Amino acid sequence: MASKTITISEEAYERLKSRKKENESFTNVINKLTRERSLTEIAGILSEDEADRLEERIKERRDETRARMDDLKERMKDAG
């Protein structure tokens, strides 16, 4: 297996080290921390209240985006 040498700060090293289990390599820790996660892995991370607030804000942003897009379409239609 090929390897690379990297330079990291003491702070980054200590953070990485704190995530490392006794029989785990730093490569394993880095791979674990940087892999993409599925939605099932993050399910339950928010409280019900936080999830409700987040959902409401997402809906608000979607509505704002739709309104901006509709306005832009109208302006393009009027200009053309």
C-alpha cells in the first residue's frame, strides 16, 4: 500500500488522536471521519422541535426561491 506524509498542526493532531481507538490506525480514523454518511446515520440528531424549525425554514426558503424565479420569468417575458 502506498503512503503519503502530511503535515498537520498540533491541534489537528490532538483532535485526530482523540478520535483514534486503541487498535485503530490514523488512516482508519481519517477514512471514517471523511466518508460520506447516509441519512440513516444522522437520523435522530435533531430534537423534534429543532427538526420542525428546520423544516419550516426550508419551506420558507423554497417559497422565497419560487417567488424570485417567478419574478425573473416575468421580467424576462416582458423584456423579450
